[in-house]
Amino acid sequence: CPLAALGSETARQSPEVRRASTRHIKAMVDLVARQSPDWGQPEAHERALLTMSAMVGALLLARAVDEPALSKSLCDAALKYLTPA
């Protein structure tokens, strides 16, 4: 995921790069929100923001650690709480 790999570097890039990143992130959030049964409501958008943040954060942390078991646990925990029962 480019967001997990380059997110911290994007903040130091040119306005054009940041604008392109913003458009991409907004499109991804909208895509996630459209999967919600209450799409179009503020709650769906908020939940999509949380989902994207958790996915990117979990991936970033999973890639950062040097213990495969911890890496898997980070991804599994995110999936557990983000996947509907």
C-alpha cells in the first residue's frame, strides 16, 4: 500500500504531490463509504475514515516490527474489528 509506505514522506512533498495524494485518499474513503448500508449518511463517511486509518496504520506497524508473530497479530486484530460479524 503506497499510503503505508510513503505517507510520512508525502507531508514533505510539493503542493502538487500532496494535492494528488489528497484526491487519492478521498477517493479511497468514498469507495469504502459506498460499501456501507447507510451510504450517504455522515456515519458512513466517518466509519470509512476510521476504517482507512486503521488499515493503513495496521499495515505500517506490521511492516515496522521484526517479529512475524506480532506482525500477523497486528493485521489480524485490524481485520477482526473492521470485518462485520
